[in-house]
Amino acid sequence: MSYKFSYKPYKNSDFIRSLVSTQLLMELNLSEFVKKNQIIKLSKKYSLNEYSKDLDITWIELLCMGEFDGEWNKKTFNEFISPIERKKGSKVILENNTAIAATFASAVIYENKEVGRLDFVVTHPDHRKKGLGKNICIAVINHFIEKKYKKVILQTDDWRIPAIAVYLKLGFKPVITSKELEKRWNKIMKTYFNENLFYRFNNQIYKT
């Protein structure tokens, strides 16, 4: 199986290179997302919530489970959540007042336009494979739709295969700006995915 990726020319190429120098970059066309009519489906034991100050500690604890670079503590969290856009658009799923899935909503300049960005998508290890990551992404994407953005971007790592599967299912597409990135994406797709977006991970097969 061979995957064909198209290259994209960018006027702000230095910015793009800085984004993809280590992580993978993906983008979502919101007009295409709306056509798919993807809705949030949560079990009654879960609740979808907007950011509030009383959630800081449980959100920080969840972020510390996400294997992200850097340290999450009260100081770094408060600095990151401080922009108004993040406070208004970030979402968290709770079970018994404990954060089990969350992501931040950010606004950035991309291709010379303001777009939405999903930052630090994370699900509690004990609650994975339940669709919570997909639901939390949809919740923040809906916020970006309300803001009239045309695109959403995100960055991820080559080894986060379950997360990449979710992003592909939502309609995110790889941004390919070099041969090196094409090789990385081809390795991911050939190793873990087939044409129907089933993926293999830890010797199990999942449908995205």
C-alpha cells in the first residue's frame, strides 16, 4: 500500500518549518468537518465542561499523565490558560469531578490567517478506547466553528498512533512540506493503518 501526499507551498515557510521541525503537523478544513455532522456522544457518567478555576488541579494532574515535554504545575498551567481564547474554548470531560479528558483551544496565525489550534489533547489512561478523545476534540472544534474559523491545526508525535487515528477520523490531514515528513507519514500509515483506517496498535486492531 502506498500513500500519496501533496506538498503545500507557504508564504510563511519559516513559521511552518518551526512547527514541524520535531512534531507532525495536521490541519482540518472546517467546511468539510461540518458536512460530516460529527456529534458528541457521551455516557451519562461523564460530563462535558468548560474551563473554570476550580478545575485547575484535576486538569494539571491529567496533563501530567499525557507524556508531554516539559513540566505541568500551577504556574505553567495558569500561564498557558491565561489567554481569553483558551479560557473560553478549552474543554474538559469529568467523571465524579475528576478530569479524564481535556484539550485547550488556542488561536494562532497560520497561512497568514487566524485559525484554531488544538493543544495538549489528553485522556486518562484508565479511560482510553472509549471515544473520549474524539469527543473532547469535537467539543473544541465546535467552538472554533462558532468563532467562524476556516481551519484548525494541531501538532502530534509519530508514536501517538491512537491519537493520530482519531485525528484522521475527524478529517485532519497531514501537512507535508518536505521529503523527510513524507517518509515519516508513509512509515506511520504503512505500519499501522490500512485503506479503511483500521489501525494496529499493541497487537490489537481498532477501527478509527
